[in-house]
Amino acid sequence: MKDMLSAVLLGAVVGAAATMFYFNHEQELSAAGRNLKENGKHAINFLSSLGQDIEESVMRKG
């Protein structure tokens, strides 16, 4: 029971620290999330374009 209480207290402390970190760095985290989404879109577009180029190349040779 003592270990369980320690785990609950540790979880509460870690959760409070994570919440404080989020509120103190909310703008930076939001900007990083937007950058990650934008970079993901660019990567998907690149791979799609690459796949189309490969498909066209194979069709020309076939």
C-alpha cells in the first residue's frame, strides 16, 4: 500500500510539473507543433511526387 501511495504522489508531482512546463512554454510548443505538421505535409508531398515520377518512368520503359 505504501508503494502505491508513493507511485500516486510521484504521478501527481510529474503531472503538475508537466502542466507548469506546458503553461510556461505554450507558445513555443504550439509553434513547434505547427512546424512539425507543415514539415510532415512537405514530406508527404515530396514522397507522392517521387512515387508519381517513378510510376511515369516505369510506364515509359514498359
